[in-house]
Amino acid sequence: MAGQHQIWQLDIVDGVTRAFSGDGYERNLNGSSASSTSFAQPSGISLSADMTELYIADSESSSIRVLVLKTGGSRLLAGGDPVYSDNLFKFGDHDGIGSEVLLQHPLGVLCTKDGQIYIADSYNHKIKKLDPASKRVSTLAGTGKAGFKDGTALEAQLSEPSGIIEAKNGRLFIADTNNSQIRYIDLSNEEPALLTLELKGVQPPTVKSKSLKRLRRRSSADTQTVTVDGGSSNEGNLSIKISLPEEYHFSKEARSKFSVETEPETAVLVDPSEGYLSPEGSAVLHFRRPSPSASVGRINCKVYYCKEDEVCLYQSLLFEVPFHEEVPESNPEEITLAYLVKPRTSTNSLQLPAAR
């Protein structure tokens, strides 16, 4: 459950789905139990050869982690920051051993029959191999540059591979996302090649005339919600103003951003509906209300900020703006969405959210 930052389980006997591991906070925290473990957008999962553990591609922390099925606890295999759990900025492209490895938003992980682990290192456009015994990671395919090219594995190119499975004949099949192709590698060859699977008789999907309705985002456990009155005017401005304590600054590498949802969907028109905050943590959005009925606007903010020469952190914010029934001829509203970020200092005493 990437959005919930948890691993969930489904009991196929009683049909009940519940949280299995992870406290719901977005971070890279390994613990001995389900309630002392935190994930950061876990996106790939694979069962170990002995069926006692799960391997997790923890995308936002750019790491591969082990989830122990008996306890619900976890430990690090490769990548990520092993010291500071809130640091989700330790990413890059570097082969090596354990925590010295740098990955970038891996979305897929696979444990093969022989116990070796293969990673879809998505934003590095590579497939990598991980030996769970030594924790050594090495590049199997891809150059690190996005592209579409068949050939010798280390000279071939992919574009954000996200899924990977093993076939009976020793081949790995890869979902090459941005190329909209299925690629494969034959591990039985002395010099593996990355090739494209030919799909005979498969027609491209029909383009639908209407766009799919976006589902409302579910806030994670560490999202700070701020409610600000939207007034009763039919138009105005929403001014986002995020402040940081002294000695902190907004990250230049990972820009803070916002996105807007409204309920009902077309009751409030907001422009722009998504974008980046300024280097000072601000943005101005104009709203107009085609309908006079009461409605709600939700502005989701992802704030990335750093402490001088130390570590970078992340804060999820949600501004809820309830608009009242419109009063005719009201003056345009000037609404300020302000928040002072308070860096977390403790990672203890966290509770596992109740099963839903």
C-alpha cells in the first residue's frame, strides 16, 4: 500500500484485509516489530525462496528491505539511509554493498528460485542484481540513460522499468514502462542480452473519449491537516505560504509542490491545479466557483526541506478549505494558507493504525 506506507495482508478465508507492517509514517525505519517499522511508498514485493521473508522495494527511500513474516519487523538490505530514518534523499546510481549502494526510486523487486534478487531500479533505468547473502548489488542491464535499445544487457537501454518476473525457462520479463514494452533477459546465456518481446495479435487499447475521474487521495498518517475558511465569495485567491525554522531551507534538488482537489469535482475551478512552490515556499492560486452551493477545496503540499550541512526532510500537508454557500455580489476573497513546519525530533512511541 504505497499511499499508506504500509504492507497489508488479505486473509483469503474470511476476506478481511488489514495492516500487517508499518506505522503509516513515511520514512525508512527498521524495527523488530510491525509497529516499530516505517515504510516510504513500498511498491514492489517478492517472497523469499524459503518463504519466511518478503523483499520490499521501498521506493521513496530508494532502498530494498526485508520484512520478516514471523514478527512484522524489517531490516535493510541495500540502499537508503541506515542512520536517519527521515532522510529520503539518499539516492543515486552506485553499485556496491549494503547501505553504500545508491538506487533511485525502485518500483520492482524479484526473488528468483535460486534465491538471488533482481531490482527494477526505475529512475536509473536499470535492472540490478542483489545477492542477499553478501548484500552486493551490481548492474545487470541498462546504461543509466533512458532510451529504447535492444542488445547486450549492459549496452541496451530501458526507460523506467517498474515490474519484473521470472519465467520457467530462466528468463526475466520486465515491464519497461515508458517504452510501453515487455523486455526480457535470458539468464542462462553467458553474455545476457536485453531484448523486446514480440506480442503477436495484440491490439493497442482504444482511446476513451472521457478522461477517468481522479480518485480522492488518502492522506498518510504523518500528513498535517490545516483547515482554513473559504468564505462565501464566488472568486478570489488562495495564497500558500510555508515557513521553515531558522537553519532550514527548502530543498533545491527536490522541489516542493502542490496539487488541488475539489468536492464536488467541478464546484470550484482552481488555476493552477498543480505546480511547484517558489524557493521561498509560496504560490498563489486563483479560484472561481461556477456553482453557488457549498463545496470543499483540498490543497495537498509535499514540502522538501533541509538543515544546513546535515539532512533533508519531508513534510506532507493538506489544506482543507470549506467554501460556504455563495453570497451574491461579495468581494473577491484573499485567503492565506499558512503553515510553519516543525521538524520531527523523535521516532518513538508510534502506533500501528487500526485495521480497516
